[in-house]
Amino acid sequence: MPNIFDYLHWRADVPLSASPFNEADDLILAELVYTDFAGVVPDDGSAISLREARDRFFALHSPAEIEARTAYSYTARAPLLMDAMLNGARFAETRLWAYEAVTDKDAAAQFAAVTLLLPDGTACAAFRGTDGTVVGWKEDLILSYRSDTPGQLRAVDYLTRLAVLTDRPLRVCGHSKGGNLAVYAASFVPPGVQDRLVTVRSHDGPGFREEVRSREGYRRIQPKCVSVVPDTSVIGLLLESDCARHIVRSTASGLIQHDGFTWECGPTAFVPAELSRKGVLYEKTVENWVARQDDATLRSLVDSLFTVFEATGEETFHAMTENKRKTAENWLAAFRALPREKQKELLTATGRIVTSTGASAKELLDKEMLETP
């Protein structure tokens, strides 16, 4: 089924001046930032053309290397977008600027962003989502009990500095955790920067705790904020968001719908959809389970879970799956090494998730029966 690669082919001869920037264009940039631009985009404050970025990147990484990575990571196809973007008038004149990437295991922070100087005169700050690293996923789960993560604070700093360096109107976007960073950054930059924001889009990114959503800065950008989610979203329904929700059709199922390359595109935009029954079930399950945990419990659970993951000695989940037996043995050993109360806590949490799923399913079924004539 057609995705953003097909969209780029169909729109090849349609510049942004003829058909304005839309949500599909936005996802393309949110996916592009998964590319490792280290050694590609200069760190001296200068911008380079998309064509030069493509040439520099593939001088460092062969197309065969990129294709091989796609077998285990949905984000690995991101660099291939550059060729598709260059084969048309829509993005060919785009320039890349201000690339930053930081991974701090001790602070549980994984952050990356790049700014796209677009042909329509706007600048789009694209924030990278969760990569395959253990530290990246740990920061995602920290969102459940902490209002301001290291990555979120870096995102605010990045967008604030960007606004000083350019007078262009600003767009902000990201996929997965990158979507959360985009909304957070837009919420807590100075009001003068918020006034320059044209669009703020989160593509299947987690929401926020109540203490974030109640702040004035967050409320101020809501008219510009959109959350784009697939019809059976999981990640994009974590925590709550007051952004307008646009639901799109995906060609995948379940958690795999998180892959933005599975979102179905028409010649001019995403194919719209409604949240599926599974999507509603996932949303209610998460709400029911999180509502029953206090912050101290959530923090303890995350710390214990990642103690088990980190005991493997591997930095990525892909590496863990390469030797499943060894990983399982390391997990079991790490679980047994936890204090008895931590073991019980993890097992209890697993049971509660199963119970929440059943309760949510019953609630959904009862509602459907009441609505059936």
C-alpha cells in the first residue's frame, strides 16, 4: 500500500508554493531526523543543501549497509528518504542545519534534532524519536512519573537557540518520543517564540502528565498543536494530550503501526481513519493501569525493569535479540538478583496489566451492547 515514499513520487512536480506543507510532509521530516547526520551536517553553524547531505552521508554509509539495517529497525530507512526528496520540486531546495545528537546513559537521556530550512521560507525543527537503545526507551518510560526529562529540557533549549539564529516562521515536529519533545519544546519556549510557531505536530508521540498540561505555556500552543496517530495506536495514546487528534490508516497491525512508513498516503495527504476497537482497548488499558500507580511505584518499576535489561551488557534491544537464549539467561539472573520486594513488584505489575486489559475489554463490550438497538 502507498506510503510516504509513494507520496514523494506523486508530489514530485508540486512545489510547496503550489500546494502548502501538510501532515504527510511533516512526517517525512520527522522520519528524516532518524538519520545519523554526525560528520554530515556541519557543527560550525552553517547549513548545507539536502543534496550535499545525501552525498556526504552515503560516502560514509553504503546503501547496502542501510538496507541491511532495515531488517531489524523501522527507522533505518530514514536516509533513503533523501533520494526521494531530491527527485522533485517539493523538497529539492531544502537545506539542513543545526544537527545535535547526545546520548547520556547516566542521565537516561537520548536526544537528537536537526533543522530543515524549507523552500516555503519556514524552518522546521525535527526532533528524533526513540532509537533502539536501552537508554532511549528508559527515558520514554520515565515520562510516566517525571514531568521534565533531560531530553525535554534539551528540546526547549534547542528551539530557544534556534529562534535566536533565524527570523523564519517556525515549525516543530517529531515521531514517537520526538513528537513528545516537539510539543514540550513548543510549550516552554518564551512567548515571543511561541508566536512564531506555524505548526506543532506529534506523530504517534506520548502525551503528558497533568502538571505539564495545566501550565500556561502548554495551554497557549494548543490551537497550533496536532497529534497524528494510526488507527490502532499504542505509543501515541500513552498519557494524555490536549492536541487535536488526527487518526490515519496504517497497513500494519498492533504495535507495528507505530512505524510511520506503514501509514497509508493518498496523492495529497494521509488516508483518514477512525480509532479501531483495539486502539480504544489499548487506550483504556493504559489509563486504567497508570491511574492505579503512584509516582514512587512507577519509578521503582522502571528502575527495576531496566536493571534487568542492563544486566545483559547490551546497549540496544536488537543486540539482545541476536542471542535470545543468552539474553533470557541474563534476564533471569538479574531478576533473581533483585531484592525480594522488587521481584514481587514486577510480578504484581504484570498481573495488574493483564487485569486492566480484561476490565477495559469488558467496559468496551458493555458500552457497545448499550448502544446496540
